[in-house]
Amino acid sequence: MKFTADRAVLLKALAHVQSVVERRNTIPILANVLLDASGGALRLTATDMEIAIIEEIAGVEIAREGRCTAPAATLFEIVRKLPDGARIELDHKGGDAPLALRAGRYNTSLMVLPVEDFPSMTEGKLPHKFRLGAGMLRDLVDRTRFAISTEETRYYLNGIYLHATKAEGVDVLRAVATDGHRLARVEEPLPDGAAGMPGVIVPRKTVGELRKLAEETSDEIEFRLSDTKLQVKIGAVTLTSKLIDGTFPDYERVIPKGNDRVLRVDKGAFAQAVDRVAAISSERSRPVKLSLGKNHLLLTAASPEQGQAQEELDGDAVTYDAPSLEIGFQARYLKDITDQVDAQVEFRFADGSAPTIVQDSARPEAVYVLMPMRV
């Protein structure tokens, strides 16, 4: 195999594929990227056996077709440190010969591993197919992934539950994530072809890779899936991922129905006030107490070491016309949810110990549930 490519083109592709490579693994071949120069194009593949990314690069000058593997992180670092505009030549003579890399006066060689040892994740039927706008995908991910659980024992919560359902008689594609303390539920109009899809749990790492790739395009993204595997095509990149083999809980039971005490508060004023009062304590789990009266909100936080902080909000920033209420939430959870709101946060309470519904007044299709803390 021998080819020449522009540094910028090769660097972008390597940045995509090497991000799935685990730095620490017990299988040496998984630290490598597969380079396949054939048919007038170069394809780069990396995998951790859970996710595989393939990116195809056109416009590469191929002098000799072939395939080889090379250390992904090392190759990426070398290409990243070469000067802008460099032309990079990669030459592999075959067998266990090293991969030679030349760019201007710089040259090096990298050890390779057998191509035959490189695993493939692309086999298997993916009967369900639909297309989703890149903006819709970004929205579904951004408004839910903060609630993905990191607790490995409840592995079925370690991803976003994506499924087709109905909302007030309308077909929607819904994304849900929860860690048991907060829940995020967001929906978009159901794309053509998605009606028969199974409900699937997309793993946290896959969600992160999808979000990075979706940032770079405004085109529609092609989804193919079965009940065990997901494949997404974004431009020249194809990402294939295993899905979490588990049953997502009945999240609808967690969303309260009778919360009739409504607080509407300006997002900016509320978020800044939470940030300021929470600064009294370095403990991430320290609660912030919300004390509500008619069109008035008092936020309080306390620390045994530092004392107490409080801030009042009222006037144009707060609307509340219900019985007085005191309730506490973890400051970080309040911040994560208010980050999803554009202008006005709407809280719906039942009492000081029951789950609370949080919404963006302008985006009713996004629903968040927050469990209170004892204060």
C-alpha cells in the first residue's frame, strides 16, 4: 500500500476515528487504525468492539493499493504536529514491514499489526431505516444526555432510550434519559420509515460520538438499526454501534400528573442566583432550598464550614400564585436542567417532597423531572 494525502484531510479523518480507540485495552489490535487504500479512495477504520467508525477520503493519490494497520494515537499525533499544507506519503511494503511516513524532510516508521486480526462490526441485517435532520439529532442529544446514568450496576440507564410513540395522537420520535434523580424526555416529529423501529438504548459513548459528528453537518443523517445494532451515516463517516441489551424502565410512571403549583422564573436570573448561593459550599451534592411565596422566590444554601448564602428574586423575574412552599434540589441538577431552557423556566410542584416537573415555557415537547432533596 502506498498513497499520498493532504495533511488537513488526513488529520480530520484521523480525529474522527481515533476518538473511539480505548487508550488502555488488553487487545493490541484495538489500538490500531485500519488503512484501506483501494478503488480510488482511502478508508480509515477504528473500533473498540462496541463502536466502529469508518471514514472514506476521496482525492487521495494511490500509487499502490493495499491495507495495513497502524497505531491510531501515534499516527494522529504525528499528523497533527506536521505543518499546515504538508503532503503526507504513507508506504507499506506488505507483511510485517513497518509503515513508512514521509512529509517534506520529516520521515518516520510505525510498527504494524496483521490486518487479519482487525475485527469487523459491519455484518448483520439492519432492517429499519430513516433519515433525521442534523439539527434534530443535536436537539435530542443535547436536551437529554446530561441525565444519562453513570452507575454501571444499572447498565440499562447508561444511554438514551430512543423509540417511536404517540404524543397527543401525533407520531413522534422520543429520546429519554434518567439516572434515578432526574429524567429528561424530548421528542421530534417521527421521520418517515421510523414507525416500526424497536425501542433501543444508545450507549453513552456512542451518543458522544454521534453528537461530535452531527456538529459538523447540516445535512440529513441516515439511521439503520435492528434491536441489537445501530448504524449511522453522516457524510463520509459511517458509525456502527452495539446497543445496550436491557429493558428501559417505564418512565411514564415517573412523570407526575397532578402538579398544580406553577412557578415561572427568568432562566438567566434563576441560573445566576443558584450559582451564587451554591458557591458557599464546595460539595457538589449540597442542596439549594427554594422558598416560594406570591410572586417571590428565596434561594438559600448552607455549609457547616462556610455559613449561609441567600438571594431573593421577585418582580418581573418571578410568577407564582399558589400556597407557600419550601423544596430543595441539588444545585448541579438545577444547573443541568436550566441549561436546556432558552428564556423562562417553568416548575410544576405538588409539595415539598414529590417529584417536580420542569419545562421550557417555549418548548413544551421537552419535559424534565427532578427529585427533591431533604433540606
